[in-house]
Amino acid sequence: MRDPREALEAARRAAAQAGDDGVDQAPWSLEHTPITMRQLVEWAIIEPDESLVYSTRRFGRPITALKRLLIHILYQYLGQISAQQSRFNAHLIARVLQLEGRVRALEEAVSASSEPPASSTSRPGDRST
Amino acid sequence: MKVSQVLCAAGPVDAVTNQALACRALFEQWGWGGKDYAALSASGVHRRAIRPLQALNAAPDEFMLLHYSGYARGLERLFDSRRQSVLISHNITPARFFWDNDPLAAVRCELGREQLAELSRGVGTLAGVSAYNANELRLMSGRTAAVIPVLFERDRLPPAGDPPTGPPTVLFVGRLAPHKRQDLVIQAFAAYRQRQPDARLVLVGVPQSPAHLRALERLAQELAPGAVKFESAVTPARLWDYYRSAHVFLCLSEHEGFCIPLLEAFHFGVPVVAREAAAIGEVVGDAGVLLGDDDGIIEVAELLRIVVGDTELRAELRARGERRLAAFDHARTAEKLRKQLMTLAAT
């Protein structure tokens, strides 16, 4: 076979014959799934995880150890910073929740006002309710 | 002529940084002066080669080249109505790929797109490293945008060497990030491995985040235990060895602004199987097998089997890859860049 397009067609035919072999395939195109409020709340409070300290260098172990030591030494300062950030995050989430509640209430009010009142189906002169 | 270059971020193994350094080498060759600056610099970047942006004290008529690759504070002030400037877009990954795993990166991408749109309306000339990028710039700004491809310094690469002899090896080179879709590469490889049990997969790239690396390692362990190798910190020599020992280069990225590893694969004579997404199709041209939107991992697995096993097809793809590299000839791209800058300087 010399033509790449021919190869692709052959692969497609073979795939059609093979079926999916029970393979659980990830989506070919990724779509963004909105983050749930629960996830946001979980992320809001920062808890530094020492295991996330790493180095991608070839001989990175001593560098990783040094970084961890620095974190230990600066523990008090890092705690202050993360507390400050966590407080901001928590207030922001509270504000988002509050706004969501207001939007929901407004949507309900709008849909209630756009619904035709029960009497509108009555004919003029019909006084029954 | 004096041209200062500005980068949004610089890193020791960053493609955009390498581009800026390659441009600087050309400028020096042409007898042009100027310095290079970055808004952010990772460790390992030589401060003499790329200085902090704060050190830039540009005269209003100074000629500037902005390599745009992501949000950086203060660029608007620097480039607002600066007619003597060229913006080259190296592309920004759409934020949707990062919201789930790395929201901060997603925020940066969103900010970057907004900033790029604003900058593209104020700078002198626009260019993208691919037609895909240039088109994005056109849509953002309503102005024309040229295509100045990546300067591919083929002379710096060692010779391709003999065809690989070891077990069938699938290779992908690129940052371990959601939009590069290494998850699909692992799945397709696992399906291929059912047909070829001794096959192995090598994924070379720095992880976007430790969490993403762990997720990929878990997937690899589950679907193809012991057959997938992750390499995050490789020397150039080791990377070239990986290309030499690969039977096929598999790129299933959903978004790429250019993808230099495709050209490297062509150079090393590695047949390319890639998904036709973003700029990938225009870089690969007719030199690889391009998968469509309706294909899936079974099609990829079958294709890997065919490409690895068919010697005639392999030879054809190698020859086409070699021809394709002519379109990215260094001298040709350098001339295009020079013309673009000279035209701007003359106005």
C-alpha cells in the first residue's frame, strides 16, 4: 500500500469488522462539564499538600527534599497566606450562592408573571373563577 | 535596524522561547541589534539571554516583535498604538480544556484570548505561525494577518539513523495536558497492543499538573500495564534516541497551534498518524495519515497495525515527510520573517 488515504480506508474497514471489542472509549472531543457547586466549595479551602512538591529535573530528589524543608521552615507564613486566600474564596462562594438564589427567585417571578392568568381563558362576561 | 523581542513567558524547554532565540540568532546574522525580554521567566532561563520585561525601556519608535503565547500583565500599555511592532501569535489553548483540571490555567487562557484580541487591534502588523493562528487573529481583529511558520532548525538535529529494530514503538512528544489527549493515545495504544502484545508506548512531555500525570499513569497501568513509559525530563540526545527507535508517531491532540514534534518526526523518518484538528492538518499536509472526526480508537489501533507492518507504506510516508520538510525550510521562513519586518520598518 502506498497511499496514506488507502491505509486509512483499510483501517476503517478493519475497525468496522472488529467492532469496539468492548472498549470503553473516552470522548473523541472533550467538552467542558460545568464544575458543581460542591466541587467549588471543596476547592475553596486550601490545604497545602506536601506530596505535591516535586521536581522534574533528572536528579530532582535532593531538590524536592530541599523544597519540602523550606515548606516546613515557612509553615507559619504559608499558613497565613493560605488562610487569607481561603477566606477570600469562601466569601466569593458565599456571594455566588447568594446570587444564584437571587437569579432563581427572579426567574421564578418572571415565569410566574408570564404565565397567563387563569381568568384570561375565560370569555368576556364570564365571571366564574 | 534594532528589534526588541517580547515574550509572554520564557522557559528552558519552551518552544516559543526557542523561536525567539532562533529569531535573535537571525537578527544578529543580519546585523540587527536589540534585546529580548519576557514577562515571566522559569528557572533555567539565562538572564542575559532573556531579560525581565521590567527592564525594557522602549523608546516610542523602537521596533518590537511580540511572540504572543499567553496572558501577561502590562503588555497592552507597551503595545498600545505602537505601529512599529509585529505580533506573532503562537496560539492560546482554549480554556475549556483546563476548567476541570487546572482552573487557574483556564483563567489565564481566557484572559489571554481577551488580551490577544485587544493587542491585535493596536499593533502594527499581525502574523500567526500557522494559517489556523492567522485566521484566529483575523477574526479577532478584523485585520489581515500573515503566516510566518515556526523557524525549524533542522541543521541542529542529528541524522535520522537506521530504521528501528526493536519492538513496535509508538511515540508522542508534547506537554502532558488535557488538549494533547494522551488519554486517547493510551487507549488507542492499548487496543493496538491487543493485536501486537510486545508493542510499547513512549510519552515524552512535561506534565501540566501532577494530578494530570497521575491520572494518565493510572489509565496506562489499567489498560496497558508495564508497556507505557512516561518521560518528563529528557536531554535532547535522549529525545532524538526516542525518535530513532519509534515505529510511528501518534498525535491525537485536539488542539495545536503548530506542533513542532511533527516536523521532528518527519526529520527522523518516523511515519506520522495524526488527528486533523486545529493546525495539525496544515503542518502534516499529505505526509501523514490524517484521522477525521468520525474516527475512534479502534480505527487508530487498526491504522497503527497497518503503518507499523506495511514496509511499502512506511517508505512512502518517510519520503513524503522528507518532502514536506521543504515547506518549512529554515532559509525560506527566515526570508519571510525578514521581508515582513523590513516592510514594516519602511512604512
